[in-house]
Amino acid sequence: MKTTKALTDNAKKDIASHGLTIENFMVLELLYNKGPHYIQEISDKLMVPSGSITYVVNKLEKKELVKRELDEENKRYCRVLLTDKGQVLFDEIFPKHVDMIMENLASLDNSQKEQLKELLKIVGLAAKELSRTTSSEQVE
């Protein structure tokens, strides 16, 4: 938990230095790396309630970093995409953020980083499965 807190604190500090919240950054990073998404898709991928994502998107829209685009087939749905201003901002800050993450992992050599990645994947999948098992037992 101490390691997670230290890494998270460093990430939050870096993100705040660019005038963003962690939630802002998460949405911008998803759109930057994966392209336009519907609100519900953003909610699902970031595991944040859609109402909260709508709030974040509204804030980012006011900053002119993202915009909504109506779905031609179903006008009730809109995709969220980066604006030119959002693209320029993320082109500037994302490499700096990656550098900060690399600095946090500099105490590991490449082999150790790969090993850590694989171990975290194993633990994460097992924890997710345990959570599903525990949840389904509670329902019964």
C-alpha cells in the first residue's frame, strides 16, 4: 500500500502540474491513445460511473480540450473526442508523464520491469476472479 501511495502521489503531483485532475488526465489519456469513445465506453474502461465521466467531460469541454460529436445513427448518443487544443496539450504533457513514470521505475532493470509487469498481471487477474467469486457467493 505504501508503494501504491508513493507512486500515486507522484503521478497526481505530475498531473496537477499541468492543471489537470487525475480524472481529467485519465479521460484525455484514453482519448489520446485509443481515439474517440462514447461516454459509457469511457465509464466502462476507466471503471468510473458514467455520471462522473459526464461531469469530467463537461469540465474538459469548458476548457476546450474535448468535444462531443453526435452519433449519426442514434442522436441520443455522442462520442467524445480530443479537440486540436487537447491534442496539442497531450502531445506536450504525455511524454513528460511517461518520463516521470520511468523515473519511478528507474531502480529496476528491464528484466525486473518485465517480471513486475507479469507478476502484477497475475495478481490482478486472480484478485478480479476472487472478487467475482466473492460477489456471486454473496448474491446466493
